Amino acid sequence: MKNKESVLQVIKETVRKHGVLSAGLFAAVCGAVIFALLPPLILAQLIDRLTKNHTLWTGGILLYFGLLALTGFLESARESLLTVFGQRITHALRSSLMEKFGRLSANELNRQEPGALVSRFVGDVDTVENLFTSGIISMFADACKILSILVAIWVTNRGLTIVLIVLLPVLFLFTRYVQKNMLASQIANRRAVSRASGHVPETLHNIRTIHCLQKETYMEQQYARYIDDSYSAMEKTNFYDAVYSPVILILNAIVVAVVMLLSASENPTVLKLFGMSAGTAVAVINYISQIFTPVESLGMEIQTIQSAFAGMERINEFYSLKEKKGPAALTANTDYGMAAELKNVTFGYDESQVILNDVSLQIKKGERVTLSGRTGAGKSTIFKLLLGLYEPQKGKVLIWGVPSVDLTDAKKRKVFGYVEQSFHMVPGSVKDQITLYDSKISNADVKRAAELTGLAKTIEALPYQYDTICTQDLFSQGQWQLLSIARAAAAEPEILLLDEITANLDAETEKMVLNALQRVSKNRTVISISHRTMAETGRVIPIS
Amino acid sequence: MKDETFRPNRVLSYFQEEWKILFFVTVSGLIYNLGLLAGPWFEGKMTGKLVDLLGGTGTFHQMLMLVTAYVVSIGIVQVSRYFKRFYVRRFANNVNRHMKQILYGTLVRKSRLELEAEGTGNVLTKAILDVDDCVEGMRKFTTEIFDTGVALLAYACMLLWYDWKLALLCMIFPPVSYVIAEKMKVIVQKTGAAYKVQSGALSAATLDRAANAITYRVFGCEEDRKAAYEKNLSAYENAAVRANIWNTAMPPIYRIISMASILFILYFGGRNVLHEGWTPWTIAVFTTFLSCYTKLATKSSSAAKLFNAVHKAQVSWKRIKPLLQNSEAEPELPAAAPAKLSVDHLHFAYPNGKEIIHDLSFEAAPGQIIGVTGPVACGKSTLGKTFLCESPYEGSITFGGKELGKMEKTDRNCIIGYLGHDPELFHGSVEDNIRLGGKQGAEEIIRIVCFEEETKAMEDGIHTLVGTSGVRLSGGQAQRLALARTLYHKRPVLVLDDPFSALDKKTEAQIFANVKELARDSIVILISHRLYLFDQMDQVIWMDEGHTKVGTHEELLAEVPSYAELCRDQTKGGSNDEK
């Protein structure tokens, strides 16, 4: 087990694991930068030959195109490798996040909001991927590009280099200014847009009130107002979007004009800095137009990196959540006479609040007991302790003589069948509901479990029987509860835990459920919870 | 501003309506795209002038003139580019808003039943989302007509003018790259679709793992699930690489193919300069031709975008077209005058359902308050909804002698005020939620529903936003706000379904007294399962499994044992209920 996980750690490991890929990527990035510099230099030579009325040398022409093509191929290779590399990293990150999720303590597990978790696993990890595919690496490439162009210009036209060194920071600041404002208005726009689109479902939901109070026209005006809000936010984005490129291109033209003018100067000192041949002039114009694009990209990359950092921070927060204790993997001895035992157990979900205070109880093998008591007395808490979700603060919780937290997953599957208060549907077929995707449970086992609960007929009447894909309205509430019992019974567990399973059922369904339980409980230790005296079976253990 | 000839289901109508903006776009678009030629032309001229200068035939002054003209023309071109971009987007915004409003107008006037049946509500909601795609396509079409169509044509003409043979030779390659891109599109779409499927599967798997975490842990399935998730991740990775690699790796390749023409330009162009080729060239023409071609090659790669945009827009347009119809705006009518309400042998059942109301008759005069109660699921809420005539009833309900079910919807809405279980609040302030555009102030009503103190304590008083569907309010607050809204829009018949269920007894009694005072000339039908106010009712309707009994509180106490029992239970256990 790695002791300190973080996004950086995972990235480092991925780079190490895929050494060839990483090296190839590095080579492609550098190669693309270097080879992009050469074509204008060759072009300059070619043009200078032409001005001197020399025939163009075929080798030169081919070399020029060859270099253009090579640059293109290198860029293509860089992008491909980057895609693969980015995906490797997201895969590794998600794997490690899932690993962590499996180790979370039950408390943290309960605290995770499913929607938020999905956005952590999917959205935030994607921003980290962007950090590579359109952040750091392209930023490096762009910075190299700017530098190398500056060097190339230094060789051909020193004066221009100085002009550019002065100009580029200003340009960069302008770029950032525009991008920041654009981002702000985009966010404002998104908010306004979501308000406007939220208005539609709200209308559908409140349609009765709208009609009753004759507010159709009012609602229409309201909608128009929301759209207008998003419209004016968008207008701002449009302004910045429309103004940026023209400004850059005008600037581009001015720089070209200045260089041209100065190279035409009659002053020898100016000429020393700016003087150039026609070929060089073409190359310089080419370089100038090349240097403005990376500046713009640089600004976008900074933005990507910023949002990626926010995502990374959230992922690292997740990594720092509390973990459960790993099971000591002790083997339970089912010959031990006591199926479940609480020895002087004191427990509360946090330090300050004690729910169980020095509770002891014993449940023998094959016995049927009902834990009874008022709401909040700690009946469900005892279940959670028995299931090994929590560790007691004081005392011992034993299953077959072994602390419940020390049972491994494989053991748990054989020991516990847990019927929850409400059914948790998993995505998949009816069979999957019963097996929880456990391939060790055979089709015959599934069928037997269904028959035991009296659901077999209902299931066999479905279009694809056990392979019918489950939807929320496939079964009635009582039938779901029966399915829940089938799920608990399928792995042939030794202990059945029933958590207030008839609470939400009508009398007739309740009878069906209780009959099913009767059949399933044979030869098993059964522990149930009930608020109502009529549902009590076997020995009653009062919890107060 | 509505013009008579506007037909919402014709695309052309939208273009026509925005003709002023489009005219502006056309002018600036033409200037910009034709002006693009100025760049290469001037660059060539300047290089030529530099050669002259170095050869001693040009002057600094000539260069200055050239350079100034260059900057000015680029300036003009770029400023028109700004206008073009800005106004194309404004055009798109206007059309977007217009279409959405038309769709929304249709949606808000559909009846509840229509919206629920066949998912019409969903269809309209989706259509509103489709508008974005459709308008985006219209915008791109408008943009690309200039940026691709006009610009390509201009560049091509310029090349042809300088040397038509060489130009034709060069123009072989861009179409080649375009054809390859078009062929690749099939793969791109296929892998893209596969990627979408995998990314959906991954989200679903993550959600399942998160939502059923405890179940998996308790059943000892966590290791299994982790392995399954790993499989999801691998499938996702493969699909993502396959889908993205085509998008990222191919554009440089297309560029290389288009740039192959450079070979011809350098070779034949070079001969031209040396006066050995088809057309005698200067070095200036040579550089112009070269940079002009480079620009054409870049532009031609976006020709595909034009077709994609149009295609996408067509698909969404087809979906929304049948839904775009003008709807008539109707004015808000004032509440009807007070009159007598009489219900005579009323029967009600939902289509294909069992009878919920069986033979109910009663009469009510303005100022009366009628309580309706019964055990859980006895149909008291259905009785309330019957007055809305959403589904047909049997028997008769008349107001002022007129049959409710036979009235126009607008007339009925002037008579019946209804407040259901769901407060149906709107995003907006407390005040907005009550007035919904009404002119009168809301303060008085807020006092009546005992909501004054709490609103004062809110951060912006009555202007505090309540959030979507009122999420920021507690249940009791939402209930009182909804009641205030109903009372603000007072009608001669007010049907209130359990308006006090989330309130404590004292507040309930206070509000009840206020409502009684306010609704002196209205008939109030109060549906409730709490009975301690029922001794103040003028009549009580008891409902049980469709059967009804009407009488005064005392009569029912004497005649209906279950009613008496319910009353007794509540007054005895009442003290526990107090908050």
C-alpha cells in the first residue's frame, strides 16, 4: 500500500511506468519546435538566389518542402503521443482514486455525495488530463517556439529582436487582460444561461399555478428577461472575442512595416541593426506572423493550468480522507457456538456522542432474535458494528469469535446476508440484482433464491426472464423487498440480518415477505430489527 | 414589432427579420475578405521595393509611402473584421432569442394534460436546447460564407490572375486533402460515438459504485467491483485514444498535403522570375503568390467546417420546425364577482380509474368556509382538483348558475383560485413570487400569512431570492409564501389543499383568522387532515372511499363516528403537535 498518495505521485509513477512513451513524447515536442524554425531560413536562401538571378536548385526546393512535411509529421506525432499519454494518466488517476474509495472508512463513505463523487472522478480528472494535453506540454512547446524564433531573428535581423523583446511582454499582458475578461463574462453568461434554461423545467413543474393565475404572459416576459441577461453577458464575450484578433493582426502589420521602413533607412547605424536582403525580409515576415500565435496560446494555457490546479486540489483532498482499518484476515470458526457477540461495547459515530454504552449480548448459532427498541436506541448501529462497518470505541464485536472488522471480503460473502430497509438497485439485469455480479453464484443458485422468496414466477414472466434489464418500475415495492431477500440468500450466508424490512409495506405484501423469510431462515442464524411488536420473531432483545 | 408576414417555421423569415444586421455583416464581410488580399500584395511590393533599394533604384520615401499604405489598409481590413464578427454574433443572439420565445410561448400555453401526455413537455424542452445548435449552425453558415467562400474565391482569382497555369496546378492539392478529410470523417464519427458510449458507461459505473458503496461493502463485493471498474477504465482509455487521435493527429497531415503545391510554386515560380517560365514575374509577385497560396491552403481546410455546420443545423431545424408556431398572448382578466357555488350529484373518476368521488352535493354562499377531510388517500385532494376541470367530471358544478366544465379556460381561471400540496414557487424574490407581475404591493398579504417577521430577518427582506422552486425556504415558509400568492390573486372561490400542514397550531389559527377576514366575500374550500379548526367551518365534507357526507361540524360529530374519533384523537394528542 502506498502511504502518501497525491496527483503528483500518480503522474510520476505513470511517467516511470511508460518510459518509452514519455521519452518519445519529449523528443516529438522538441523536434517539432526545432524543425519549425528551419523552413523560413531555407526560403530566405532560395529567394536570395532568385534575386541574384540564379536558377533555383531542385535540392533546395525539395529540402524546403521536406522540412515543412517533417514539421507536420512531428506535430502529428506529438499530438498522438500526447493523447495516449493523457489517457494513461487519467486511467492511472481513476484507478488510484477507486482504490482509495474502497479503503474509505464507513463514515466517509456515507458522507460522499454520489453526484459530487462522479464529478471528482470524471470532471476533475479530465481537467488534470487537460493539464497535459493542452496545458503544461503545449506551454513548454510554445515558450520554446517563441524563444527559438527570437534566436532565429537575432541571426537575421538584430533590430527586430529588440523591438520584439520590448513588444512581447506588452502583448502578453494585453492577451491576459482580454482572456480574463472573457472568462469572467463567460462565467456570468453561463450562470445566466442556466437560469434561463432552468426556467423551462420550472414552468413545466408549476404549470398549474401559471394557468390558474393566468400568468402565461408574465412567465413569457420573465423568460425573455432571463434570455436578455444571458444575451448581454454574451455580448461582452463577443466584444472581446471580436476585438482581440484584429488588434493582434494590426500590431503584426505595424511591426512588419517598422522593420521594412528601417531596413530602407539610409542611416548606417540603423542599417547595421535592421539591414537585410529580400530573402531575409520574406523570412522575417514569416517569423513575425509565427511569433504571435504562441503568445495567444500561452494565455489560454495559463487558464487551463489554473483550472487544472483547482481540480488537482480537490482530488488531493479526496486522497486525504480517513481510511478504514484493513482486515487482519482472521479465519472465523463456524463451529464456535456463538454466532455473534457484543462484549461491553461502547460506541458513537463521533467522540462526543455515545449511542451504545457498555452493551453486551450473545446470539447463538441457529438462533432467531429480534432487536427491539425505540427509534434512535442504536439497533441499526449494532447492525453496522456486526457487519464490520465500524469498530467499537470500547469492547469487542465478535462474529464466530473473530472481531467483525477482521473479516475479509471473501469471508463476509459467506457469513452475512443483509436485507436492507430499502432495496438498492444496481445497474444490470434481474440476475445481477441477486448475484451482485458475483460469478461464483451459479444460475441454479439464482433460481433457487428466487423460488425461495416466491419471486420465480414473476421473474419468469418477464420478457428476458433473469436477463431482463432492471428499471425502477419493473417491480412493485414489495417485490423489490423480496428481491432484496433473494440477494441476501443467494450466497448461502450463515447469518441473516434483517433491517426493518416490512416498514413500508401494506399488510398483504408484508405477509408475503414474512413467508419468504420463513423459508429463507431455515438453518440460519437470523437477527432482525423491528419497531413494531407484531413483526417480532424468536427471542427479543430490548435495546435502550 | 411583430410583423404580419413573419412565419416562424421558415428559416428565411429569421434572416429577413434581421436584414439590417445582415446587411452590415455583408458589407463588412466583403471588405474584410477581399481586403485580405492586401496583406500578401503589400508584402510582395515591400520586398520588391527592398530589392530596388538595395539595387539603388528606390528611395526611402517610396518605402515610407508603401509602408503607410500597408498599415492603413490592414487597419481597415481588421476593423471591418471586428464589425463582421461582432454583428454575426448579434444576429445569432437575436434569432436564438426569438426562436426560444416562440417555443416557450407554445409550451406555457399547453394544458397540464397535454404536457404530460406523450412527453410533450420533454419534447419542447429538448427543442429549446436544439435551438442553440440550430442557431449556431446559422451563425457558422453566415460566417463561413464570407470567411471561406468569399475569401477562397478572392485568393483563387488573385492566383489565377498572376499565372493561371501555375494556379491551376497548385489547386490540385487542397481538394485532395479535403477528400481525404471527408473520408476520414466516417472513422472520426464512428470512434467518436464509441467514445461517447464508453464515457457514459464510465459515469454510470462511477455513480453506481458511489451510490451503492455500503451495499457492496456489506456483501464483501468491493474487490470484485474494483476489478470491474478497472475494466471500464481500460475500455474507456482505448475508446478515448481512438476517438481523439484522429482529431489531433490528422490536421497537420492535411496541411502537409495542401502544402505539396509549394513544390510547383518554387520551381515554376522561380523560372517565372528568371523569365524562363509561363509568365514573367518580379520577385514581388513571387512572394505575393507564395504567401497568397499559403493562406488559401489554410482557408480551404475550413471549407469542411461550413458543410458540417450546415448539416448539424439542418438536423436540429428539422426537429424544431413543426413546433414553431405563433401563439396568441391573452391579457390577465380581473377576478369574477362573488356568486353562489353549487355542486350537484358530482361524480369523478380518472380515465380508466375507479370512482373517487361518488355523488357529492352541496351549496356555498360567498363568505362561507367549507372544510373537507377524511382518512389518508380518501380523495380529498382529487375533490380540490376537480374544480380545475383538468379531467371531465359527471354531475354539475355551477358558479353563479354557469357550469364550470363548459366555460372557457380563461373565464374559469377568474373564478377558481387553487393552491395544491406543491407550493410551485418560482426562482425570484419573495415579493416577485407573490405578485408575479401584479401592481399592488405584497406587504399586506405577507402580514396576513404571518410571514412578516421572517422576511424582515432575511438578508434582503422581501427582495430575498428564494432559489429554484423555493429551495432556500423551509417547508413552512414555502407553504405560507404559496398561500400569500394565492390570496394576492384572490378569486371568488378559493380551493386550499392542506395549506397549513407544515405550520404549528398557533400560527395556523392566526392565519386562519386572517384569511377568514380577507375572504369575507369569497367561498373558501379548505382541505385538511387537521381538524381543530373545523368547529369554525360553515360546512364540513367528510370523504371516505368515494362516499361523502356533508353537514355542520356538530352534525358530523353526531352522525359520523370516524369523524368524531378523528377529532377526539387530535384534540387529545394536540399538545404534542405544538412546536
